[in-house]
Amino acid sequence: MMNLRALSSKTPFVLFYWFCLQSLALGAAEDPTVPARQEKKGWLSQHEKLVEKVKRGKVDLIFIGDSITKHWEDAKSGSGWPGSPREVWTKYYGHRNAVNLGIGSDRTQHVLWRLEHGEIDGIAPKLAVVLIGTNNAGTNSWEEIAAGIEKIVETLRRKLPQTKILVIGIFPRAKEKKQPAKEAIAKINARIANLDDGKTVRYRDIGDRFLGKDGAVVEELLFDGVHPTAKGYAVWAKAIESDVVKLMHEDAPRTKAPKSHQP
């Protein structure tokens, strides 16, 4: 990057041009609707492993998201809470040819980049479950975050036209009753609920299931106010099970083979 002291000796036009370029670059990087790579170390290698995973075989179900999705496959719950999220995943999705496409710290723009760079190429899953946006909070407005989620759904519909999509409302954040992002999350969820067309896209808000009677997050379910324990993942899985069954057409009656007629 050019040194500002050296730059000050340049003409005003050059200085103005440089600042314009920096503003555009920063704006593009922060736009939740513009695909962008995450700069965190190891992120690209995680993405590449997911690309390889979907290439290995039949994929009927995908979960798309950040660390909340990624930790479905952890052997143990966080902060010493009992249970294994992986066992919950295996119980509900082990028989469904499911692939977990979650990467920690991802925002909507990072998911968009991954979707455009191989993670859903060459597959035709019956269902995609999407939970994303919480990491954009504090950086982007609620309108921008909602637009990012809408862009993800638009991308999935374009690249996977036969796939049903289940959009999950952003979970509550923080253990305190007065959650800083509560109002923004409510507005985001209200807007993305409109993505539900009753056919290809369905929306489900299960956030209240993680709250106690006092309105605060139940630590036994979201141990740090954000990430589920094994019990929290079980709550999530049970809450969407009927949707998964319906959207994957598992409730459809099987066609019986016609009886043979002996002469």
C-alpha cells in the first residue's frame, strides 16, 4: 500500500483517486451481497475440503452456514456441557446423505463466495438448510444482512433449481435478557420470512425455543449465548424435522409394484 507521507507529495488528483479506490475496496469487502473470501487463516483450505467432500458421492441434503452449523459435527459440546452434537447429527441426518457446509466466522458474503466456487457444483440435493447472518451483526445494518441472505437464496435457486430451501431465522444472541442485537435480528427475520413461497422456499423461526421464560438465552441450549450444546442441536433438529421430511418428500407414499397376473 502506498505510504501516505510519500503520497502527500503527489498531486491532489492522485490523492483523491487513491482515497476513492480505498473506499470502493472497503465498501465491496463489507457488502453482504457481494461474494468475498474470508481472510482468516485456514479458511480457504476448509472450503477446498468441502468442495472435495461434495465430489465424493451422492448428496441429498446440505446445511449451509457458519460455526453454528459447522459445530453440528463436533464430538463434544462446548464449555464442558454434556452430550455430543455429532451424535445428534448422525441420528437425524446420517441416513440422509447429508453434508455440512458450515465454516466458522462466515458472513453472508463468504457463503456467497463459496457457493460460486465449487461447493454446490455437480450435485442436486433435495434440500438445502440455510442459517447465516449472525456474524454480520455489528458490521452491517439489518437491511444489508437481510439482503445478503436473500442473495444466498437467489444463488441457490439459480444454481440448484430442483432443490428445496429451508431458511432458518437467525438465532438469538447473548445470555442477557436485553440482547443488543435483538431488535435487528427481529427485523431481519421478519423480512426473510417473506422468502417463503410455500413451494420451493420455506422459512422457519425457532429462536424462541432457545429462550427461557424471562426472555434470556438458556445456557444449557446455547452455552455461550450463540452456539448450541448437544441439547441445543437436538432442539434445532426436532424443530425442523417435519419440514425436512416434507421438503425431501420422505412423506410421499411409495408406489407399489403392480401384482403379477398368472395365466
